[in-house]
Amino acid sequence: MISSRFFRNIQLGIKTLLLHKMRSILTMLGMVFGVGAVIAMLAVGEGASKEAIDQISRLGSQNIIINSQEPIEQATSGSNRIRMNIYGLLYDDMARIESSFSTVVRTVPAKLIRGEGRIGSRTAELRLVGTTPDWFELVSRELLAGRVILQRDMEQSANVVVLTEHGARKLLAGRTAVGSQVRINKGFYKVIGIIKSESTQSGSMQTPDQQIDAYIPLKVAKERFGDITVTRGNGSNSREMIELHQLIVQVDDIANVEATAAGIERVLSMYHPKGDYRTSVPLALLRQAEATQRTFNIVLGSIAGISLLIGGIGIMNIMLASVTERTREIGIRRAIGARRNQIIGQFLIETVVLSVTGGFIGIGIGLLIPWLITIVADMPTVVTMWSVLLSVAISIGIGVIFGMYPAMRAANLDPIVALRHE
């Protein structure tokens, strides 16, 4: 009986709202745009954050990345004389790390040599990366064709190379990629595979690879270019001598990453007082990105919540006007026996119907906008279930909260005064 009365009240509320269609539609617009804004803004924020988090995660949450970098005093010192800057990581550093920390599973070195790749008349600037097969296990990169460097390539000093998709497109357009011979600097290398790469460097995050990379066995790099790489510096009057450009350290457990990174910093600072290295911990960056995501979502949600607040105020304003218009009707209902809680229930049902209807329309708009943003602007967006449920809950809550005052005002009208109202 209670349920049937409840549904009759809903039908009556809908019928009452349909008597003033335009006013009801305009009243719902605040909820429509508010809910749509909440879902759309959170979807944009979630998509941007997820892309950053995914990128950091692909660096390996159990990895520590150490890069050689020119000391500040060497980079800023001015001189017209030709000078040799000697700095960076050493093979001895790799040995110290492996022997000093039981939590270290393995270390992967990398030597970087700038060069030009050529196939026929096609050329492209490349960065030769001499490394070991472990590099492709520690840094997750999608293999598009062929294979990566194997241990037998190291043992045989095979002149093979793995290109990135960017380099392959520059050099091998219209050719069969895997199996081609590429001339890089003065050496010829057989292309054995193509991988995707990351090229973003933002803030404290630095990926270990670039789009112009070409990977060769470390042993081949040492045989062709020596244990110490000599390259031209930023200025024409300087040259750089670097033994190792990069070390990737894998830790046995994610719980030991930050403590191991701090220990490695202490060890390296003893042998590198000039600070000619830079340490990056993807796990710390991942936690920072997650914290930033939470803050970003709160800010965006708060901004969008203002629209919902305005929509709620609009509903309350219209319902107050409705109470004034229906004063005589309220008086008649009270005179024939309607109780105050029934009057409150009727007005609350009307406000909830308005807010929930607007909320569901807003959900449709909120789902459409992120889809359009992804298609038109090629930006990643992620609509989460919790944002949709939150929007529905807020729309119902606003209907109850902002409808309570008009409902109470209607219920508290004096029946005699209400009957005399014109």
C-alpha cells in the first residue's frame, strides 16, 4: 500500500511538472550542465593522469635510472681554449652498486653515441645506444617487428641494430624493415627489430630512451668506439669524455626501491663529489603523479560542483515560486485531511524528479563530451564508474536538500490563510 501510494505521488509530481514544461526544462538545465561538467572534467583529468602514470609505470616501478650529466661548474665555465670535459658514470660504479647492495638484482649499462643513419639516399639523425639484452626486459617497450638484442649477439659481437618506429620510418620508408642494412657513422648494421619508444621529458621524469635511438650490443659499441666515448660538447670548443652514459638498476622488491636509491646516492656521492650524475626513481614519480591526480580531481570536481550548487539554488527558487502559486491548492489538501508530512513528501518528490531527470540527461552529456574530446583533440579521457555514481548521488542529494525548505514552507502554511489566498 505504501509503495502504491509512493508511485501515485511520483505520477502526480510528474504531472504537476508537465503543466509548466518550459519552466521545468529551464530549471533542470542547471543540473544537466552541472552533472555533465562533473563527469566530463573528471574524465579529462583522469585521462591525463592515467597517461602520465602509465608512462612512468613503463619505466619499471622496481627500477632506478641513473644518468651521467655535466657538472654545473663545467657547463658554465667559459673558455676559448679547446677543453676536454671528463665526467659521468663509470664501469666501476656499476660494480660497486652490484657488490654493495643485496637488494640489487642486476644493472644494465648504456653507452650513447650520436651519429647519422643512412640507407641509400635516405638519412636520419640517430643516437646509438650500446646496451645489453637486459635493457629490453627492464624497460617495457612494445616490439613491433623482428626481435631485440639477444645474448648470442653479445657473444658474437654481431653488427645488429634495433630501431625505434621513428627511426624506421625515417630510413626504411617503402622498404622491408627487418633484414635491411643500415650505415651508422662508419659501420654497417643489420636491422633485426623495431620497437616503440618514449620521448617525453617532463619535470623530474626522464625516460631512458628517445625516438631517435638505435640499439646495438654493448660489446660492439665498445669495440667500435672504445671503453670511453669522446663526443663534441655543447660548444664547438669543448669535447666530452664519458665512460657510461646510463645505468638502470633493478631492485628485488618494490618495498626496497627507495631505500636502495638513497643508498646508491650515498655511494655515488663518495666517488662523484662534483655531482656528475642524476638519479631518477620511477616509483617515487609514480606516487607523486598519483597524489597530483587526486589533487587535480578534487580541484576539477570542486569547480564542476559549483554548477551543481547553482542548479540546486535554481530548483529551490522555482519550488518556492511553485509554493506561492499553489497556496490555495495546499490549503484545500490540508482542509480535506492531508498531513504535513504528505505535503512535504509531495514537494520533495517533485524536486527529486527534477534533479534526477536533469542528472540522467547530464550523465548522457558527460559521457558524450569526453568521447568528442578524444576524437577531435586526440586527448585521452577516462570515464570512471565512481564519477557517474557520484553525479547521480549528488543530483538526488541536491533535490532533497534544496527541496526541503520549500516543502517545509508549504507544509507549515495555515490552512485557513491558504484557502483565502487568491
